[in-house]
Amino acid sequence: MYGAGAGDDAERTAFRKTEKKYKLYYEDNSKSSKKKKQPKQVDLSEVLDFKSISESYKRKAELPAGVVPVNWEFDRPIFRLENRAGFYFILGALTLEEQCKWIRESLMTFPQPPNRTNHNVIYGPISNLFVEVKQGKVLVEEERSDNGLDSESSASVSNGDAYRWKFYEEEIARSKGKTCKSVSASVLLRKLRWSTLGLQFDWSKRNYDVSLPHNEIPNALCQLAKRMAKPAMPIGEEFRPEAAIVNYFGLGDTLGGHLDDMEADWSKPIVSMSLGCKAIFLLGGKSKQDEPLAMFLRSGDVVLMAGEARECFHGVPRIFIDAENAEITPLELQFSQEDDRCFLDYIRTSRININIRQVF
């Protein structure tokens, strides 16, 4: 899971070459450092666009070679790929209201302890990060005392040694001087890369650790995942959501080619939901030497990967945050109220992916 190849050989694979083709690079403005960096143009003509494919299919009943429609009791178009058995693309599967709900949950609830995030290693479990962002707080490291929390600080987090981290108002944090390490809550949010729901995944051991404290996946998310998983499920069986990994992408962030291979039964799908800015998704083969297919993922799209598709390398080399390509205008309108300003500021330059798994 999330393992990328190393060394020169990895750089020469077909998958890696395609990653580099679509990755964000900037024009060289070395002669004028004051100019805003401009992204290099990239040829997107070979990227599968299921939105355009669906519209064309409705008008002309024509599909590109290898793309097959799936008849199911959904009110959204579903397609599969002939040469990637077990892969399903559900176009616009989530309503706008559902997208907004899970964006809010991904930022406010899913990073909450006992769920683990990439910040745990340095800062320990952090509570109410999104609330601290809205309040402009700063996380400060300081030595423990026996007097409890300072009255000036908010929630404390601990990394298990002689020091702890506490949130303070920005002015108070500044008064503590440069001797104390500090990081603003807004920076922590931007550096949030993943959180885990349900059974917790141990990244150091690359397996699920059932002994780690965890909460059940929220029932609403379970029911949604069960409904979405149906086209890829073996006949007569129901999907059991037991774990989920939430990935957070900002400008320039990528997810290298990898396999999701730590679950016991690969006949059960991974249910992958896209939220926020549009991205390019690469679906390769069983080897990184296999040429991957590139496709657009928009907010509300759902991808299912089961069976043979679970053995295919896949990744995300690019997200788009510019107004022309991000395609998030409906979300911007939905988050137009003042109370939603922080959600709007975040999602304008970000993508969130919730992928739900049956572990056993």
C-alpha cells in the first residue's frame, strides 16, 4: 500500500513516465523571480473523460473502444473497462449535498482522535484542528509542568515524551519567543495528508492493527459505501465497511503508483470517493511496466476496484486548482455563507479522497 519504487529502474517504468507526463511543473522564470510561477502546459488529450463520454453516449449511443456501460439500479451513469476487470466508474455518484457533508466531516471529524493522522508521529493526537484554524491558533511545544494546562492555552496534545504541544492565541505564542517550537494551525491543516477511520492502519508495519483504539466508521458513511459498492460485489454478498483512509491533496501533491493489498479478500471492492478539485487518476496493470490509463476524477465521482483491478497499480499525479480546470463552482456556491468560509478557502485549492475497505 502506497509503496513507490526506488532507484533508476523505477524512474524508467511506463507508470513513472506517465506520472511525470501529468505532474505539475512550472515554467523557468529565473530571469525574473518577481513574476508569479506559471504552470507548464500539459497535453490532456489522452485523458479519459467519463463526463464527456457519458454525454456523447446519451446523444449518439457511442462509446470509446474498451468502455462499457453498466446497467444497474442507480440514477447515475456507471462504466467499466474491458481490460481492467473489477474496475467501475460511477459518474457524479454523490449529490452536491453529500459532497458538502463529507467535506465537512473530512475536515472537522475524521482527523479527531482516536483516528490517527500523519501528524501523530511529531505532535501526538491533535483535537479540534479545524476549530483551531478558524480561531487563528498556534501550536507551541513546551516542557511539561505539574500544574496542568495554562489558562491561556486551549487543548493540549502529547507526543509521549517530556514535552507537549498546546494551542495558544497567536499573540501569546509570539510572546513566548523563538526558543519554543511552534506551528500555526492553518499550516498543520495544509500539511494534513491522511487520516484513518475504523480499524487503524499501521504505516510502519504496513498492516491493520486491531489493538489500536478506534471508533466505528460513521453509520451514514457505511450505508453510503454499501450502496456504492453493489455493482462490484459478488452476487448475494453485502459490503462490510471496516476501515477507511482519507487522503488530503493540495497544490503539487501527488500519490505515487501503489497497490492496496493489505485487505484479506480482494473480491471485495475499495470504494473511493472524490471531493473537491478535479484530479488525474492513473490506472495501470499488474506491473509498473504496463502503460497506465489516465482519467479525470471530479468532485462526486466514485471509483470501485475489486477482483483483478485490486492487482493494478494506481495513483494520482495531478490535481487542478485553477478556475478553468478545478470545476468546483457548485461547491463554491454551496459554501458561500460566511460560516462556511473556512471550508470554501480549503476546498478551492484541495482535493479529498475517502476510500473505504472491507478488511476481513
